[in-house]
Amino acid sequence: MRHKVKMAAALVLMTSMIAACSSGSGSTKENASANPSPSAAATQGPPTDLSMIVQSHTAFPQKTDWIIYQELGKLTNTNLKPSAYQGNWWEAIPLVIASGNMPDLMWISGTDNLHKYGGEGAFVNLLDHMDKMPNMKAWIAKNQFEYKNLLSADGKLFMNPTKGGYGNYDGLWLHREDIFKKHNLAVPTTYDELYTTMVKLKELYPDSYPLYAPSWGIMNQIALSFGSANAFYINSKTNKWTYGPSEDSYRKGVEFLAKAYKEKLIPQEFGNVTNAKRDELITGDKTFIYFGYINQIDSFNNLARPKNANFKLSHFTPPGGAGAKGYHGFEFIQMEGLAVTTTSKNKDAAFRYLDTLFTDKAQEIVSWGKEGVTYEKPGGVKKYLPAVKDTNTRSIEFGLRTAGTYALFDNTANISLFNEETKASYEAAAKHIAPAIATVVLKKEERDSIQLKQDAIGKYVSEQISKFILGTQPMSDWDKYITGLNQLGLSDVLKVFETAYARSK
């Protein structure tokens, strides 16, 4: 699933990023193991019933008769019995575990629940059974970064890695290319130039808000291009853990937004902008610079062109602030997969299912579907059939790229659904993605020791930064804000991160 990093999670710890959503790029040859087919065990004897519970996404509610379940069942010699978490799956996971009635496989997103309940004995340590999963073992040997991000503090692996579902990134800076060309506006390369461009656009369109900044969450992107981050992270210059919202470089990004708000260059409903309002601004010549998602290029262009044939939303190179390099965001690491439950009576079948997902054949099925139904291979090149008209149809009708159905996904399948405009933006934006942020895994006692402090820091920062941007608190109070941050125990949190990071190395 696409997981857009929520600020609350990012402020607590970037290791818990979800995401909705992965790193990985390209080809089957790069991503899958050398073994092109499932193990012989998958084709011997009658199929094994295998229950699994996964996320039912609101955009594509789970259907138990999806083609993907049928095809994976055939490939792994299992009768898949899928069910879905109801309501808030973050809350549902603990309830399923507490009930004692766990399925054979449970879909998990992020590492908080994974390590908590794995450590308490709910999930199997997959490393103890690698002899039964040679394909996964071979892939892990070549992809240590993704693998190590999932390890618990005591070095256990409770779910399979995933890669490729959403490419290396999913968010990017977009601009109204037609408006920029119409008024001979150069694409800004710095935030100073960006501000000047926004002022010019405001003069040309007085009732506009040139930059779409709906909330202080936009600091996720802006802080990065000022050489900071909106999270706890490793500062590459000092090689020390730091907290972005405490840095002077972060302050400069906040000053940019505060100045833009004062001059009405960003929406004045800051913190309360609805999606409907966003769509109205973007398609109605009232917003011209927007941080969005790759699929929105096509959707906004299609939405606006019936009334404005020249409308063109496209990528632009992100500007840098205060001498730093501009980035769209960090490389996306997908933190979701399936855990084998310790109560399962079909563990060998569960291991077989997971292991098969790391083969070339499985990657083709989970990415493209069923040959002759969802795709064909003219000249040996895979191509979706008309039945798969877009990414939503692919998931809604066939279950492709849904929770628990893949470990390795061929990102060329995603790119194949882009039109030429979107594909050009995707390829251009890929050159401006920052390396994935370093991660740490905390022991339970470490996590418990700083949880309340992290929560307090996150709440304090969200309130204070919003006040700075809205002008209800002057930027001259920044030192006072830092004092408050330190009083909440920031140094204690950073000390725990440093200890955990040193242990992981």
C-alpha cells in the first residue's frame, strides 16, 4: 500500500516509516533470485490450506476471489484462505493477536507491532528456517540494506522483506509548466528564487496562492532541501543522530514558510485545507507549485484539460535552500510483509509461500497477473491488456499490488501504466532523491524509556512550528522554542538513538 509518511510517525522515529509504501526499481533480473521457479515441494502432494489476514485498503477493498490469490495458490500449492483486517488495522492487529485465533500468516506494516509482538512470541523468527527458504535467503544475501531494516534489536527477522511495489520514491515537486512558459518564468533553483517567482505569480494572479502548503507537514520536503529533516536522523556532516526541528537549517525553512504565509503566497487556511479545496486551487489557476504524487500528474491533467486544453502539471527540479541541494524526498523503503504465526499448524506451507514470492515466476505473477487475462508478452515484452487500464483497476479488479500478495514487484509494471508525460516526470525526478535515511531498532526497555518524551516532543513541535508559520509566535522566539524542546528531554532521546545505532553497526 502507498504509505505517505505521517508527521506524527516521522517525528517519533523514521525507523517506523511506512509508508504506505518501497524501494526498488527495475527489472525482474535485478530483483528476483536466480531460481526461476518455486521449490519442488510446492508441486508435490495435495494443496495445503493456508489462512492469511491482510489489510483491506479503502481504495481497493479486499475480494477473496481476486485472480492474484488464485494464481499464487497454484504456484505455491496452497489453498489460500485470505481475510482482511476490519476498520483501523493498526488497532486490529493487536486484537487478532490477543484473541489467540491467529491465521497462518499475518500482514504487518512498519516495525513497531512486528518487533513488539514478535518479541512476545506471536511470530516465528524466519532466520531459524532459512534452510526451507533458499530463494529468500539468496535474495537477502544480495540486499542487506532492506533486510537489516527489518531486524529486531536482538537480530531476529519476523517478516519477509518487500521491494519494488512503489519504486524508489512516490512523491515529487510539481509545477504548472504551461503557466511558467506563458509568463516566461524560469524554474527556480534556490528558495530565494522560488520566493521571487511566487511573488511574481501573485502579481499575475492576485487571488492565487502560488505554493500549495496545506500544513506544517510540508516541512517534510522543505527541511530536506535546507539540509535538515523533519525527523530524528543521522546528520551526514557530524555522523551523529540529531533532531531536524532543532537545527538552524530547519529554522531557515520555517522562516521561508512564515514569510510566504504573511504575504499570502500559501493558503491562509493553513492546517485546514481539504482535498476538495486543493483540487479547486490546482485546476483553477490558483496554485502553481505543488508537492504531490506521481499518479496525480495524470489525474490532475485529465481533470483540468476539458476546460483548459493547455493545462500541464509536471515535474521540476527541486530548489535548494541556504546552499543545500534540493531533493524531492528520501528514497522510499517499503516496510511491510507477512509474518508466520507461532500458532500456525501449517508453518512449512507458510515458509513455502514466502519463499516462492522470491522467484522470477512469482514476481511476474504478482506484478502482471495472469497471462491472457491481465497481460500478454508480444515479442517477449510484458504488456498489460486493456482490462488493466490503470493502477486502481489493477488492484480493485485483480488484487495486484495489494497487501500480502508480493515480496518482489517489477517496477516496470508500474511505469508501463504511465502516459508519456508522467513517465518523463518520473524519470527526471528520480535524479533528485536523497539516500534512504539510516534506521535504528530499539530494545523494548529503550523504547519504553523514551516513549513519553517522544510523544511530548512531537506534540510540542507540531504546535510551535505551526505558530511560527502563522505568525502567532515571532521567529525571534526560536531560542525560547529550543529551550522548551530540550526541557522535554530531547538529549535523552538522542542518547538512546546513538546507543542503538552503535549497537546496530
